[in-house]
Amino acid sequence: MSRDVAGGAAAIDKPRAADVDPIRAVAALDDPSRRALYKFVRSSTDPVTREAAAQHLGISRKLAAFHLDKLVDAGLLVTDDGARVRTRTLGRTPKGYRPSPLQVAITIPRRNYQELAEILMEAVLSARADEDASEAALRAGNAAGERVGAELRTRMRGGRIGPERGLTFAETALRERGFEPTRPSPGCVALRNCPFHPLADKATELVCGLNHEFIVGLLRGLGTSAVQALLAPSPGRCCVVLRA
């Protein structure tokens, strides 16, 4: 969606992270011409016009516009109608293209190092005199989980949360974060993936402790005491299981 800013500033199309499909974004770069255009735009200090893009690749303006707009649709570029561009023409300022500020990453199975980094950063910034680094990290992980649980409870319209709803809500939150929850039995949720692996191999006690504290906080944020998060290490999956 474009937004006009008072004072003649640029009207900029900014994609939201939630609207960007990372697989589609990466697939858009499979075409060699499109990939070359994306690199060209990223290396430019000014927004790139269709004319400049066409000249750079030695293709028609129409074909350059097609590739550039495909990159916009994929969330990799944004358009900037009012910005200073490389080529000025009489009349209307030509449309410029700039790199999107969004990051795109694909990992299979899913990894979520950004969330881990945010928890550790919060631990550093809020560290107390009476706790060591590990204790601060576990406290920050618990607080992060509680925020997620409280947000989900609001989203799901709360109400009384018994064992089944508690497990279902927790599954929703953990699936969104790449834990790949599954139900080996009606009253149990196992987590087939650790989003922080392979870091868990290097600091098993810390990472498993963080996962456990995050999920304990998540359940508290949901407002349920009918579900427990238990440490139950098992090869090939997250060390935490949830039981009603």
C-alpha cells in the first residue's frame, strides 16, 4: 500500500513481513536476469529506474519493468515514486526501485535464531546483580514465553482454559515458532524440532533450559495450570514435552 507523506516526500510501498512468502521470494531469484537486476538495485546508492535497469542488462524497458515488478510482488524490492533517481526526465519523475528492508531466510527444518538472539539480548540488557548470565537468559526466556502466551490468549478470546484447550493453544504458539508439535497421545504434546538446533549441541543445558522456561512462561501467559511443560530429552527432537 502506498502512503503519501506531507511536504513532497516519497510515496513508498513497504511490504509487511507477514505478507511475504519466503519461498516465493527466493523462487523469484531463480531467473538469471531477475537475480542480476536484484543485485544491481542492491548495489545502487539511488533508486533504480526501469530505464537504468534495462540499460544495465541490455534488455528492453518493458522486460526490465516486468522483472522489477516481479521482485516487488515477491517483497524483495519496494517502489519509490518521489525519490531522487539516476535519470531525470521532463515531466513526471520516473518510478524508482529500492531494496526492501525485509530479510528473507529459509531453513528446513525451521530454525529461529533471531528469537534466541532477542532473548539473549534482553537477558544482557536486564541482567541483575544477583544472577549470572545463564540465570538471566532463563529469566528472559520465561518472560518472552509469557508475552507470547498472553498475546495468544487475547487472540483466542481467552475464557476458561482446561487441559485440551491448553494443549491446543500451546500447539498453535509452538507450531508458529517451528517446534513442529505432535500428539503421541491425547494428553501429550511432543515437539519434533528444536528451532535452536544445532546450537543445542554446543550448549545443551542452556538451550534446553531456555526452551523449557519459554514454554513454562507460555503456559502461564495462557492462564492455564492444567498443562505442564516437562524436560524429557530424547534424540532427534526438542527436550520438552507438554502433558495435561
